[in-house]
Amino acid sequence: MSTPRFSFTQDALKTLAAEVLQQARALGASDAACEFSEGHALSVTVRQGSVETIEHNRDKGMGVTVYIGQRRGHASSSDFSSRALHDAVKAAYDIARFTAEDDCAGLPDAEQLETAPPDLDLYHPWALDADHAAQLAQRAEAAALATSPLIRNSEGASVSANHGQFVMANTRGFSGGYPYSRHYLSCAPIAGQGKHMQRDDWYSSARDHRHMATPEAVGRYAAERALARLHARSLKTRQVPVLFDAPLAVGLLGSFTQAVSGGALYRKSSFLLDSLGQAVMAEHLTLKEDPTLRAALGSTPFDEEGVKVAPRDVVHDGVLQGYFLSCYSARKLGMQTTGNAGGSHNLFLTSRHTQAQDNLPAMLRKLGTGLFVTELMGQGVNTVTGDYSRGAFGYWVEGGEICYPVQEITIAGNLKQMLHDITAIGSDVITRGTKNTGSILLSNMTVAGA
């Protein structure tokens, strides 16, 4: 196995970017920005011990945005030849010539740009070939099947290694980029047989493959989750406390992030309009954003416009301190960018009440009698009104102990109230993408069943 290599050096990409910006200026552009990127990936899936798919991917691309005053044009190319790059710049320029003016269009101000980006250790190449990837996936699936005779089938296991790099530059003086990696291992076993089958899955992901869970750990835990779902019942409609498993709690955090992001706010399609400085969560909660953590999945030395980033409290003691804004959305709202072009960075939802011993069993005891939710289905989240209604699978809990699995139910509430009804955050913290949280306990939701 050899270490993956890119076709271009960072310096070569920076040279290409400088040439594109020079061409845009020569055509008459008042400003321009461009990005060059390339990536390669390997993904292998096995099922029932046999290799099912092997995918090799290698691509590259360039995008250029040209401004003529406050008129904007964009074009792209997958060809890095001089002729192709010139044609892309000309196409973007011609689009800008015939586009209506937008008084919020434009590059970041020079003082907002990152001039000395730190190295955040985001690139950990994995010398993975198809045979080794297949062996890892087979180990995960074999561990799942060996967990119990009731694990009789599998939807497979997958392993992937992803490597990429990019360079961004603009005519305000910004030029920066870096290589990055992200690796992934998953398994999805099936328990039971006939009409009484249940499936579940689990995965591990990291920038450094050495930080992922072992294939055996992923396979066994996925199997245990599938086995626990057997012999599920329904519930009658009721109002009860609800505990969201940590991977689902991350989804609640995602709905909140979307509601306080610039696009939703300036389009007035958010249930948290004009909420800056207002209590938007229970007062014991704080939401931190930290783009500067070394080797973390949501880390970056600058946002997608080259703007500086820094740690901050988005929510402190339940009160909203800031939105997630790009330059464009900030101008639409009469505000300043928060360095969130491209989305949020590493987010951590915490409670000042959480103790180290507040693991999942402790959170179930705090739940007492109610519903522990481990899977959600459907897209029943209305970010305009906050109305929340989704199909669910979980476990009925009494006296802090799981009694039996439940299915064919719906949980419903309103996100605006749900965020205030969070009574506890577990210490069972999990990372999914850019978001980190433990299990989340809500004091009351409607559970609709038979």
C-alpha cells in the first residue's frame, strides 16, 4: 500500500489561482474569487462476507466568481488547461455583465480575511487498498454476525478513505488552502427472521483512521442495537418525557443551527426570527463553536470566503449570542459575517448540570417513565413554524429501566418550546459531523401511537 498522492502541489494550485484572478482583472472585473480543488477516495462494501462494490473516485474542479461592481457571475471547469481556465473566466465575466445588481453581493472586506491561517492537523492520509478495506469491512460484519444466532443477515459493511485538497484566492489579497482527510467504517446487521426482523447500524468516522473504533467494536455494537429492537410493540397516545439518544440529539442541534443561519433569517423562514439576545434554550444550556480544534471533523482555519474564524459562544445560559452568517447573509441582515460561509464548525451543546457520571443508564434514570428514542423517520420538521412531528422507534422506560422496544409511533412538539424543555444533557457525548452532544432529555412531548 502506498501513501495517496495529489496531482498538484499547494503551490501549483496557488499559481493557477493567481493566473485566474489576473485574467479576471484583465477582462475588467472589479473583483474576483476562485477555488481549485482535487480529491480521491476509495470505498469498499461487503455483504455476507463477499465484496459487493469497490469504488475508486478521483476528481478535480475549479470555480471562479467574477464581480462587475455589484453584478456577479460564476462559472466552473474540471479542466485546468490554460485555455479552459480562460474560457471559464470569460464565461463568468459575461454572466456578470448581464446579471442584475445585488447590493449585498461582494467579497469580504480585507480586514475580515485570514492572513496567517494556522495548521490544524486536518490531513491524515490512509494508505488503504481495496483488499485491506474489504478485510476491515469483513471483520466488522463477521463481528456482528457472531454476536448472536439471531443475527442472521446483513445489509453489509463499508469502509472508505477520502482525501482532498483545495486552494482559495481573491482579489482582496487572500490566498490559502490545505489538504484534508476523512475516513469511515460502518456496519448494518439484521436480526430475527420472517415478519419479525429488525435492522440497525453504527459507524465510526475520523480524520485519522487510527482514531476510529475497531471493526469488531462497530460490528458488535450495531448487532446489539439490532437485537434490542426485536419484539417491538406500539403505544397508545400520551404525553411523556422523551430522551433522545445522542446520535439523534445531534439532529435537534442541526434543526436549531438551521433556524439561526443567515439564509433562513433573511428569507424570514425561521421560527427564531429576531431572537438575538433572547432566551432560545433552557437557561442551563450553552452552545459553543470552536473551529480551531486540531484534527476535528468540523475544524477549519477560515470559512469558505477566507474569513477569519474564532471560538465563541453561540448560546450562553440559554440566551442567543450570535447567528451563523456569511458575508452575503450578514449584509442582507445589516450585520457582520460570523465566519460561517459554508456552515457551522465544531459545535458543543453542554449543560452546567451535567456530571461525569451522567452516562446513558443515568439519563434513563432521570427519564424515569417515558420514551427513549433511538431512530427517527421522515422529514416532519417545519423550520418556519417550528412544528416537529416525526415517526420514531425507541424503548418504553419505567423506573429508569428499559421495558420493551416500541415502533409505529410518532413524536410531536414545537422546536421553540422543545429547546426550552431540555432538562438534562448526558455525558455520553458523540460527534456526528460538526456537532457534538450527549443524549438530550425533554420534559414533555406528545407520543402518538395506536
